[in-house]
Amino acid sequence: MRNVIILGSQWGDEGKGKIVDLFSENFDIVTRYQGGNNAGHTIFIGEKKFVLKLIPSGILRPGKKAVIGNGLVIDPSALMSEIDALEASGIDVRANLFVSNRAHVLFPAHRMMEKMSEGRVGRISIGTTSRGIGPCYEDKTGRRGVRVADLLERDAFHAHYDSLMEEKAAIAKLFCISQDLDYGAIRDEYDAFAERIRPMVCDTALLLNRAILEGQSVMFEGAQGSMLDIDHGTYPFVTSSNATAGGACTGTGVAPTRISGVIGVSKAYITRVGGGPFPTEALDGVGEQIRTRGNEFGAVTGRPRRCGWFDAPLMRYTAAINGFDSLVVTKLDVLDEFEQIPVCVDYRMDGRELDEMPPTVAEIEKIEPVFEQMPGWRSKTFGIDCFDDLPSKAKDYLAFLEQQTGVEVGCVSTGPERMQTIIRKGSRLEKLLF
Ligand code: GDP
Ligand code: IMO
Ligand code: MG
């Protein structure tokens, strides 16, 4: 049995897409388990660039199955555009993509509701991706959401949709939001989406569990990152789903007893998009230097990502809640030019050392990070694919991260392409993959 969860250990954009695409060679099925088209997973294959938002990164491997699990929220319009763009690039999506009949359906009204909450005076602005993700999950937990299976039953869907939109319109009116939505036309559009999605829809929990029983292997692809998890992240500056390892089970219907390992993906430094506390943020010119070297701009919204230094206490926290067996450290090459590389080794607050992640934003904002300076290697690691070829100071840096986080670094990424990767011989990660 080889069923592995791969997820972000920081605030997203760790390079999961590249890693899932690379590792998917060794799996039969790749499934997403949460989130929606707020994700942006970038993959370079030769000259071609793909940005996957809803479709699992495994789709780029011919013959591999890709599953959109029940834990996702699906904007059908975004899904259709993504399918069309991939098919235009020669990827056979429809033959390999399976969509859960229990995933929730996202409507334009969800984006309208999000605009309202993000813009309202007195409400905390999260700095979301504006894709309507939060309001769609609100409807899910509020037990009034429309699921893919509901969308396929036209008459029942119409009744359900009309009553849901009546509520949205009433709320919008109450809060004086201009509504430029034509609810009837949107309903027609969704009827058309239903017919396009129908051939791909199935009980994906059944599909995955049957495949596992037959001895096939499944990779679970996390979106966002652990610190954006609705329960364990920097609430309320989080997304609305469980990005952490537990979400892989609830978001697919595959039991924890079927999971053989969990791999965390981390940058060699750290970034965050949107608002919220960020203890190791580099607010000086150095942050700008990381942003430029790492091309740290959001794959979905194009916003500049906030950049900072590797945060070991944060990683110890996410390693604990996810049970990481191994870490993939990406974008090592981005640090090639730095003379010194600060690493946060401890948190202090009010003169005392903290050994837990504080639960509130107010407390996290008070954290004083304790940094240790690691000597930079000041030579090119870009593209190196063999561990022994790394400069010794880069190896020392990785060893320091292992020591500080308590998790092995089983894989190192030195560039955006598949081949620009090192898988360490004898690592737990190697055992999980092969
Ligand atoms: P994801 O959301 O976790 O899949 O990450 P994103 O795709 O949003 O952002 C990661 C960015 O870093 C993408 O543009 C990748 O092509 C790029 N990338 C991934 N790994 C590396 C690496 O090791 N070095 C460099 N220079 N870029 C990388
Ligand atoms: P991938 O999968 C980075 C952030 C948003 C915002 C917060 C809530 O590419 O790593 P949402 O639209 O989800 O309600 O926004 O979460 N966010 C991400 N940040 N990478 C992502 O996805 C993200 N998805 C959401 O910027 O701060
Ligand atoms: Mg991303």
C-alpha cells in the first residue's frame, strides 16, 4: 500500500505543484481534497508553463487518473476554462478526470458575498483570492449548499438554486450591495455546465477505495498550506478548508488507515499572500530581494507575495499537526546570493520562550523571532540534481533545517523544472515514493 499525502507546510505556494507533478510518476491516481480555484499550482515542463487551480497536478502525466474529491468547492466556469486550456495544450483531461458527486458547487453569488464581507467597514479584510471560496464553504457548513449531484438533477436543482439565490439577494439588499447578477441567466448557464460535467461525475470515494483495494497507489495533493488551515492556521487569516493532513481523509473518503505517509513541502525561506501575522517577514530591502529572485508573485491574483526567513518554530508546529515523515525543501537556489541567511529558531513573547503556536492574531503579532545566522554559500545551486554537488554550506543549511524541525529533508528542489530536483538516497521520502 502506497498512499501518500503531499501538502504545504507554510502559507501556501511552497512549490507543491512542481513536486506533485514530479512524484505523480510513481502513483496511479492523484486527488485533490480541499480548496478550490483559490489554488495556483505552477508546473514547468520544458518550455510549457501550466497553472493548475482545480485539477490535480497529476493530470499532466498521460494515463494517470486525477480526482477532484468531495472536500472541494467547484466553480464550474473555472473548471471548464481549465479543462479547455489543458486540452488545447494536448492534455487528455476528460478521459482521466473524475469529479466527486459530493463536492460543492460555487456560484457567482458567492463571489458577491465575499466582496461584501471583504469590503465592509468594521469587518476584518482577509485579503482573499476573491474567488468566493469562503462563502461557498459557508453554505456547505450551513447545510444549504448545492452539491455536484444536486446540480445534475435539473428540477430539484432549480428549486434549490432559486431559494438559495433568494437568500443571497435579500442579504445583498439589506447591506446595500449593488447586484449585477442575472440569477436566471446564471441558472441556465449552470444547467449547461451540468451537462458538460456529468460524464466525469462519480462517487470518487468509492473509486479511490476500490483502486486502493486493487493495489493501486494514490497521492493526495494539498492546496494552500498548513498555516492557512481553517482550524490550525492563523485564524481568521486562513482559507475556509482543512489544508492539513486530516483534510485528505475527510476530503476524499479514504480512511487514515489507508495512508502510508505524509510529506510536507516548504520553501527554503517562507512567503505569504494576503493579510495576517507573519513573524519572520523581511520588511526591509531583503524581502524585496527574495521576491525578485524567487519571482514571488501570486499565481492566481498576481499579488506580490510577502517574503521572510525560514521559520523553524512554525515548521515544528506544522510537522506536529501533520505528522510529517519527510520534508521537500524547494527554491534553495533563490538563496544562492545571500551572504548570511537568518533562520528563526525560537519564538519569544513578553520576555519568555514560547513552545507553542499562540492561537490569536494579537499574540502572534507580538512574537519576537530569535534568529540564528547561517553562512550563505554564494554560489549557484540552480539546477543541481545530485546532493553531493551542492556547496557544503548549502548542505549545512539543510542539515540545520533538519535539526531545527526534527524532520528529514528527503528532497531538495533547485529550480522550477522536473529535473531540477534531488531525491535523497536512503531517505524516508524515497521509501514512500518507490
Ligand atoms: P504551489 O501553489 O505550492 O504549487 O506553488 P506556486 O506554483 O504557487 O509557486 C511556486 C513557484 O515557484 C512556481 O512559480 C514554481 O514554478 C516555482 N518553483 C518551484 N520550485 C522551485 C525551485 O526549486 N526553484 C525555483 N527557482 N522556482 C521554483
Ligand atoms: P496554493 O494552493 C497562497 C490565501 C489568500 C488569503 C487567504 C484566504 O497555490 O498554495 P481564500 O481565497 O482562500 O478565501 O483566501 O488564503 N490563499 C493562498 N495563499 N497560496 C494559495 O494556494 C492560497 N489560497 C488561498 O491569499 O490570504
Ligand atoms: Mg500557489
